[in-house]
Amino acid sequence: MINIMAAKFNALNKRERMLVSITLAVIVVMLFFVAAIEPLVKKSSKLDTQVEQKEHRINGYNVEITAFTQALAADPSAAVKQEVASLEKSDKHVTALLQQRSVHLMDPVQMSQVLETVLQDKQGITLKRLASLPLKPLELSEEVESRVDDTEATSTAAVYSHGFEVVLQGRYSDIYDYLRRLEGLSSSFFWDSLEYEVSVYPNSEVTLQVHTLSAVEGWLGG
């Protein structure tokens, strides 16, 4: 086979032999190029894929770093501070409302004096007892209490009920007149209870409980 090909090659003229030689040389070079370069091309393609994957991973890390940086920059207590500010605003509103509503209310000292003064002006009645009742803070709603507990706020509008118990003894007509005079002042305080009991006719005994409101904790009189 080789001899036949060699014979055919020798039969060619000089120009034809040169063309065949050049063609064979080009084929050899191309085969060498393919054998040597193709692995490099595949390796380069593989490297490009790896680089792309790493760039994608780096971009993901950058997103996480940005989110983490923003989280660090944000105030973690912002929501709590906002809740406290809301409570303080409510506190001021309630306090102002209490002051407005309390303009026509007696303070505890005044109420004690009025109870005694009205009694002094009325003959035929014996004061058996005039005493202050335990101080009662008005309870906040459960919603407000839970908000105060959640935010650990210590500033809340406090309102206290100051109560008195009056025990009187005398004739029905005299006690009735006394109660009517107090009733004329009822817009200045609140009536809680009234117990009427006939002891020895015509005398009777009345136990009266009244209260007023104040933002002051502790008794100012009694």
C-alpha cells in the first residue's frame, strides 16, 4: 500500500509533489493543534464555569453582608422606643384630661372640711364617725397594663380615689336636711353608698360613703 502511494507520488511532477507535501504538512499541523489545544480549550471552559460559580457565590455573600450591615446600623430598640413614646403621649393626654375634669372636684382636704362644716351648721345631729377610707388607685385597662409591662414603661397617669365614711345620728328631718345640703354639692364629689337605720325613735343613724378623685397619692387629710 505504501509502495503504491510512493509510486504515485513519484509519478507526479515537481509542482504536484510540492502541493501534496504542503497539504500533508498542513494536515499534520492541524492534527497537532487539535491534539495540543483542545484540552486547553476544555480546561479554559471549565475554569470559566468555576469562575462564574464563584462570582455568583461572592455576590450572594455580598448580599448577606449588606443585609447584616443594615441590621447592625438599625436601632434594635426602635420599636420599644416608639411604644414608650406612644405611652408617654397617652400619659400626657390622660393627665391633661384629668386636670380638666378635676376643675370642679374637691380635693380630699376640702371634702373633709365641707363634710364637717355642713354638719356644724346643722343642729340636732351628732357626728359619730368621720374617717378616711383606704386609698384606691383606679385600675388601668388590661390592654394598657400589657403595653406597660411589654415596654417596661414606668410613667403612667395615676388617678386615686379618696373616700370618706361619715356616720351621723339624729332625727330623720335633721339628717334629711343635712343630706339635701350635701346633695347640692354633689357635683364636687361622688356618692358611693347610704345606709339608713332607725335606732330609737325619733333618732336614726346614717352611714354615708363619698369619694373624690385626685392625682395625689397618699392622704392629705382625714
